[in-house]
Amino acid sequence: MDAHVNDPWVKEATRRGYRSRAAFKLIELAERDHLLRPGMRVVDLGAAPGSWSQVLRERLGPKATIVAIDLLPMDPIAGVKVVQADFRADRGVAALDGVLGEDKIDLVVSDMSPNLSGVDAADQARAVHLGELALDFAKARLQPGGDLVVKAFQGEGFSELRRALEAHFTKVYVRKPKASRDRSREVYLVGKTLKG
């Protein structure tokens, strides 16, 4: 707890009004890989507590469409449509589609992480599965040229997930933002330009 409270990223998030330090991960990824443009249509998967949605709202302007989904409740953010549902279930995806309508989207961001059991092999398998679900959703809903950012953990199944992205995006980068904890195996896969 002491390490968390004294974490410079946590302090800066508090100072800037972000709900968590994760905001700085998306800011770095977005700047490095040129992900955000005003007026985009974006889906934020695994959005709670909402710091990525806050960054999206701040950077994309009032004409953007931002839809956030999480199993957990999330306090409202002006200009963000929040869906409380399980993205892993068909009903959750249907609820998301109900808000999005038929229009294709420009960007999918996923900071989803499984509830950790402490059994590394099981946790890694669940994390890879969430990445695959995010990729499947992106393939179905992104317009050609759209981008995907998905959290992943280095370990069993990571290389396969990366190859799956490489099959559908022109370029795929593995990124470790500065705001990620050094001891964490967490990285982000950035898929640039969905192939038509």
C-alpha cells in the first residue's frame, strides 16, 4: 500500500484528476503510435475505473463517440457511453453493439485483465483468451485502416497472440509503457492499420 501511495504515477494521476495511473499508459501509447485523432469512434474494453475513457474524452474532442464496457460498475464520464456487461459473453457484446449501432469504429483499446488466481498457467491462459476476444471484436467492428491496442502478458501463448494480430494488421508493435510496473509481465500489443 505504501509503495502505491508513494508511486509518482499515482500521485500525478491524482493531481491531474485521472482515476488511475493507467491513464499514462494510454497517453504514451497514443503519442508514440499516433492512435488518436479528433472525432474518432472508439471502444474501450475493460474500462473500469475509467482512466482510459477519461484520456479518450480529453484527447478526441466533443464530436468523438466513445463507448466503454466493463463487468464492474463505473462512475459516469461526460461524453462517454458506459455499458456494464461481461464482454466475454454474447449478451455483453450484443449490449455493446446495441449502443454502437451499425457504423464501423476507428479504434479498439483493451486494458482487460483477468482476475488473478495466483496460478500462473491459468492466469496466463485467461489473459491470452481476453486478448483473442478483443482481436475478434476488432476484426468484426473496425473499419479497414483502424487500430487495436490490447493488454497482454509475456509468457505462454503470447507469441501466438502476437502472430494473430500480425495476420490482420499491417504493423504490430510490442510496447512497455513507462507507467507499467517494472516487475510486471504486462505489455501492450498495438495493431496498426487493419487490413482491408
